[in-house]
Amino acid sequence: MRAITLYDGTELPVMGLGTWAMGGRSRPDRSQDERALRALAAALTIGYTHIDTAEMYANGHTEELVGQAIRQVDRQQIFLTTKVRPPNLSYQRTHQSIEGSLRRLGVEQIDLFLIHWRDHTPLEETFRALNEAVQAGKVRYLGVSNFDLAELKQAQALSDTPIVTNQIPYSVTTRTYKQNGVIPYCQENGIVVTAYSPVEEGRLRAEGVLAEIAAAHQAAPYQIALAWLVQQPWVITVPMSHNPIHLQQNWDAAAITLTPEQMARLETLN
């Protein structure tokens, strides 16, 4: 699996596993636990090592399921990303959020901790807690999500360690953060762009240019959409699926090499 090398030499695979809607959406749905655990086990067997989750997912229950799944493998091989939700961005609540995620995941350290979205809380307050968590060894790296360019630059100024990523919606048909300058800035400054909703939660129209290029590679159209993302500098993605076949296809998409002409044609889908 191709990877992006972080500032300290750690390699982050270009294909990670998203977990939104595993075990519930905004609230826990424990009737879905076995399905979620089967998907997580399948992903780990395939070779996924970067797992992306958040305290907001199923109100913390998704983190519990992720924690249960990774107990079956070597923790040192897993890169865990999770996120603090907007209501918890105060100094005290950020610390409480980190402790809650550590407890639910069943780990001593979170690899990458993100601010999920901004709210009215001053970033200075949030980053005071985040910097302390890094110093205490509870978090390895810091990042943000859904930040515009001004917010990203402010986060860089407030973080004692480099901002590793900005996790944003990005796909062959969703280019808001490219148009507003965030993606070019990240690529110019060594910040990983983590693309979420890379196939529009299954709503991406698999036709036209996408289908034509897929046929040329004997691949599924969604695989081409993923390949287009991770072939760009400093871009990784975290698609989610419960289906083991789709999990394997997503994984295999990282090995597809698109020609410059194909990359350019997909760029026109915006």
C-alpha cells in the first residue's frame, strides 16, 4: 500500500477505513453491531491499518466497536484517527473528550486527533488542551476537519506540533475545498488532505468518463474515483463499507495507476 510520509517519518497509508454509520449514525444502533464488527474484521484481514472514527459517530459507540475490533491485532500496526465534536471544544471538555475516546477505544494513545468542526469556542482554548494532550503522550498528532483556509492557518499558528491533516469532503464531483484554496495550500505545505465521502456515500454517478476509464482498467467506476484521489500529491481517503467485496475493491483501488490524460479527463467532471 502506498503511503504518505509524515514529518517524523511515520507512513500514513493512502487508503484508510472510514467508520461513519458503523453501529449507528447519530445514536447507537446495537442491532448493527455484528455487521459492523464483521466489516472491521474483514478490513483488518485485508490489510487496512488506518481507521478513522469520531466520538460523534453513534454517540461514541462506533469508537467502542473499533476498540473491540483492534484488540484482535497488534496495536502497534494500527493508526487510529478520532475527532472531538463542536460542543466539546472548550479547554476542559476537550480534555474530557480525549479521555472518553481513549477509554472507548481501549488504547493508551490516539494516533491522530482532529477538531471535527469549528464552533464559537476560541481556537486558542481548544489548542491549549490539545497541546497538553500531545505533551502528555495521550495524542501523537493533531489535525483538523472541515476547516477553511483562514481557520487552517490559525490552527497552524496555535499548534505546538505540525498540523498533520485537514479532513474535508473531496471527490471527482465535490471540489469546494479545491476552489477555496484549501487543497492547494495543503499540498504546497505538506499537510495531508484526507478526503471523506470520496464516492458521495454511494451516490456518485458511475457513468460517462468514469465508466469509460473504469472499463479501460477492468475496474469498477468507484475504484477509479478513489484512484483519482490518492494519485494526487498529499491526498489520502477513508471510504466506508460494510461489504467485504467493496472493502477489497477500495483497497485495490490504491494500486491503480491512471495516465495523465485520464487524470485530466476526470478533473473535468467538476
